[in-house]
Amino acid sequence: MTLTMQDKAFLIGSIRDIHDFPKPGIIFKDITTLLSNKDAYAVLMRHLSERYASYNLTHIAGIDARGFIFGAALAQMLGIGFVPIRKTGKLPYTTVSEKYSLEYGVDEVEIHIDAFAGVDAPKVLLIDDLIATGGTAYAAANLINKVGAECVEACFIMGLDFLSGQSKLRELVEVYTVIGVD
């Protein structure tokens, strides 16, 4: 299902802008209003399930925490597994981690070492709500590849097109954004 301009406008209109959050000068894109709008969420999830139905994926990997919302639902719709990629110290079993740079410092994400065990040639879609500078997504895609799977694409509900995150991530994996924000 290709999204029409009307569908995209409907999705964009269902996302609330919060000015000066988390700090002055930032316009935060609040997806909770999209999630609470059953019609908007249905349009989005139907689009994603139709887009990825032919990819022969074995798993969806969602980035902590909003990627879980879209990733788990999409995995269920496609009849495949879901794997969480979490901030450090949140997963209970043996993990592999990847550090990435932030504006002021470093952060880290982890995946279970056996996240794709028992699957020959796992093909994984990485998903999150938004891509800005791309550091978290780049680290997450690296983790998927480190544990023996192939990250075939990274999907984001929104992409902040005025930042460099998508171009950086494209060095590693194909990138798809449902909605671009200039």
C-alpha cells in the first residue's frame, strides 16, 4: 500500500508538536496522539505490513522504547519474531553492546547474544519512531549484524530530513521513512 498524500497528511496531522521540550528551542514530535487515534494507527500499520510482506523477514528489531510499539505489532501482523534492542543494563541474559556518540557524551544499546538463534540466515527489519542524528539506529543496525543476522532495512515513522542521520545510516543499511519532516 503506497500512502497517498491524503494518508500522509492524516498521519502528520495526528502527531502533536510540543514546543520547548525537552529543552527550549526544540519542537518535540509526540506520537502518543497518533497511537491513540485508532484510524491513524491502522493506516500506518496497514501500510507497513503491506510494504514488508514481500521482504521475507524473519524478525523485526525495535529500538527502546517507541520502536517496541511499532515493531511488536508489525511482527505479529507479519507472523514473525520480535527482538528488542535496549539501553544498557535492561536485558536479563548475555548481551552484545554497541556504544554511540551523543551531542554531549556516549550512550550504549544492547541485544541478546542469541536473539536470532535457531534461524538460518535471519533477515531483520530495524524499526523506530524517529530518526534524527542516527547514532542510536546506526549502533542498533551494527548490533543486528554483529550477532549474525542481516539488517535489511531500517524503518522510521518520521525522519528529520534537515539532520544527517539518514545519510549516515545509509552507509550501513537501506533506510525508509514514512513521513519526512523538513
